[in-house]
Amino acid sequence: MRIYNSLTRRKEEFTPLEKGKVKMYACGITVSGEAHIGHGYQALIYDIMRKYLEKKGYSVTYARNYTDVDDKIIAKSKETGIPAEKYAAQMIENINAVMKEFDVDEPALWLKATENIQNIIDFISELIKKGHAYPAANGDVYFNVSSFKRYGCLSNRSVEDMLDGVRVENDELKKSPADFALWKAAKEGEICWNSPWGKGRPGWHIECSAMNRAAFGDQIDIHGGGRDLIFPHHENEIAQSESLTGKQFAKYWTHNGLIKVNGQKMSKSLGNSLLLSDLLKKYSNEAIKFALLQNNYRGDINITDSLFPEAEKHLTDFYSVIKAAEDKFGKSACVNGVNKRIDDKFNACMDEDFNAALALSELFSLFKSVSAKIQKGDKTAADDVSQIRKTYALLGIFKKDAEEYLKEVAAKNPAEIPAEIEELAKARWQAKLNKNWAQADSLRAKIDAMGYTIKDGKDSFTIIKK
């Protein structure tokens, strides 16, 4: 299989550092707020990568982090009056809950900055000893960018280009404007820890380097994150880690594209952030995944008003074919069959830099073929459905019972009910209240013949289009 490596800017044959084993890390969420669709997308992409590598036979140790102390979290703490550590813990709890609803699996390792303070302090101390970092008079510690000659290797930019248009903080404390903070001296009332340089907290970039080394050692196979992290975050990780160890930090750097909303970059300042929890109230988690995976993971996604409704419609059509196959040939036949050709074609797509978008495009012709087979009574349709379910579950779709999925979608997106059906349903309900069972049954049969069904509750009823 081949992976696009952001470091070399080309696709490369994947060969892990240790035969049969993969160490993989993806930068997670800074928990200053609730999870938005961009967080969900990144978590989905690396969950799929991990699962496909496992399908290929690798033993994968996959780690993600939570940044649970930084400037934004401290600002939220001051705004809400909740201590920073409690605010971060609550956000992590909320994010975990919504990711569970989104149905993205947990990594093997969850890493948190606040649980690695000593590892971070030790890492910084070693950088100082080696001449790659220096403490400032106020208790800050900075990385000396000029000490690392390969700085800019990931973003492919010179230091001068990187500084152009970038706001530089505490310039008077640094040896060079390009130097960045490893440790930040505590301000009055801020969360902090003791260190050799005084009370303070980690800078953003150092936590990933230190946590990776503590979890995996000096080197990892795959490091991932959003494309917006290439500079400065991932560039700085390389500088820190490789200055300390003298070894290549990550063999493959992978970056997913960014989310746009109606052509604009998603951001809080523009007021166009889409919370994952809000989307899950409107659409199934599988429809959201199907929509996000229609583009190659390295490209940006433009979320328009029609993106998720169209994805829901496609999945509803697919699940309708699955249900038709189950009704025709039986559920057991549709879970026990095998069609190796379907799985092989999926693998060929995924072997080419995890091309889930190409794999999804195959579904339209596959389901067209299955539908035709059902019409002919061809029992191999059951094998096709079974294999589609097994294969595409890796992308997080076709994991639900077909009938339940269709009911779930109908409940979230109720169809407009004709007035005639509404009147018949009301008359039936009244007949039930009057205990006129014969009339109630007659009206139900009439409603059923018109393509609708009634689901009775304790005090009311729901009309569902078949």
C-alpha cells in the first residue's frame, strides 16, 4: 500500500519501522469548547486509517491527545469562573460522549498534557543541556530555532517566510523572533506547576513531542493531524524531537483537509462552526460519515446546505435495497455470504493512500447490480449485501439493522403527510378511543393501502411513510 507523505510531498510505499507493527499518533482536540464537525472528521479519518492497517495485518498502537491546558482554556476558565482543570475535564467528558454517538472508536492510548507535566519538564531540560533551548529572565523557556538546521523541512518554507505576517509574542525575551515557547511562566491566578524555571505550564508544541516519546520512544511510524497544523505545530514538533534524539521523529506525516461552510473556512469568528452534536440531532451518524468521506481525505470539504441531506438520501436508498434483499432471501443469508471481488476492489482503493472516496463511489453500481439481482430472484444478491456490510463497516457505514435505520431516518426527517392521511389517522384514533375496533382496523387497512403506517403511542400516534 502507498501513503502520501507530507514530508516528502509524494506517495510512498508503506514500510513500518518494525515489521508487522505500527506506531501511530494523531493530534487531537484542544478542549476549549464542544466538538465541531472538523474534530469529528479528523477523528474519523485516523480511526479508518488505524482499522485499515489492522485489516492489512499490522499490529497498530494508535494514540491521540487532548490538549487540556492552554491559553484558550485559561480564557474560558476566567469567562465561566470554573477552574481550568475542571472546565477541561467537563469538555473532555462532553466530547467523549458526542464521539461515541458519532461512532468513532477510542484510540489505544489517550494522552493528556496535564498527565505528562514531568515528561514535558524532563524533555525541556534535556533540550537546554544540548543547547537547543534557553530560559528567559521571566521564567519562560524558548526553543532556539537557529540550532536546528532542518527547520522548515515539513512546511517547505524558510524562517523568513514563516515570520512574514505572523504575530510574534514576547520578542524582547527571545534571541530570535522565530523562537517559540516550550514553557510559559505563570500569570496571577493561572493554573500552573512547579519547574526548574519557576511556576508555569507547557507551551502548545512541546506536549506532543514529550507525550510521544513517553508513549512510543524516539520514533513513530505515522503522525497525523489537520493540514492547518503543518506550521507551526508539526514543524515545531520535528525540531524539538529530532534536536533531542538525533533521529527522524516520524517516518510518514499525513494531513487531512479542512472544513469549509458554503465556501468559507469554518471558524468561531465567522460564526459558521457546526457542532457535531447539532448535526447528529438532524442526521444519522452514518450519513454524516458518508458525506465527509466523498472527498479524498487530503482535500478540503465544502459543506453546503444539501451535503448531508443528499448523503442521507443515498444511504436510505442503499438500506432500502438491503432490506429488500433481506425480505426476499432472509436476514441470515444477507450476513453470512461472501463476495471476495467486492472486498478486493475496496482494498485496492484503500491501498492507494486510504482512498475511501473511490471506495464509496463503487457503491452506486454495486447496489444497482444487487437491486437487479433481487428482481430476478438471484440469490447471489444476498452474498453481495453480506460482503458490502462486512467490508464497508470499516468506514463506519452499513452497521445498523436496515429496518431500524430506515425508521430512524424517517423519525428525524418526517415526510410531509397528506391532509387526507392525517384525517383518516385522526378518525382511526377516535374510533380506538370509542372502542370501535372494527372501524379502527378498517381505517388502518385503508391508510396502509395508501402507503403509510401508524405507530401508536400511549397518548398519541405517529404516521410513517413506508
